[in-house]
Amino acid sequence: MTETSNAAPAAAATAPQATSGVQTAPCYACGGTHGEPAGYRWWGPGSLMSEVRCLDCGVYFNSKSGESNGPWILFWHMFVFLVGASGVAAWLLLR
């Protein structure tokens, strides 16, 4: 009979850190350093802000800074809205 050790499964259960995906700055939510590129999201392309999804906790964050992209997404929407509203106002005033 061969001896088996239970140390390996116990160690794997206590450290669920992902090792696949791309290397990133530490996630602001869990500290994980691996993520997958976000692709196209509801607000636009995730590559616009280097967004990745953490493989450990599932949070989307900036792969370069490790912080949330939420404030920048809000800024981007406000900018697009203001540019569009300015264009409509100019069109209404100049026609």
C-alpha cells in the first residue's frame, strides 16, 4: 500500500489564489494578482481603461492601478453626454 499525504489538499484549500490569466496590479477587493481581460462591457470596451476581471473574487478593476474604474466610467459618460448635448444645442441655435 502506498502512503498518501493530506497536506497538499489542505494547502490548496487555504490558498485559492488563481495562477492563470494575466498578471495585474493587486485587486482592490481581495488582493489577487491575476485577471482576465474584460472585453466589451455595458459602458463600452473594457480595454479602453485596461479593465480586467479578478479570477479570485470576480470584481472588475484597472489592471495597471488595481483600483476600481467606476469613477472613470462615470466621467466618460458625463463627457460623452456633454459633447452630445453641446452638439444638439449648437445645431438648434444655428439652423
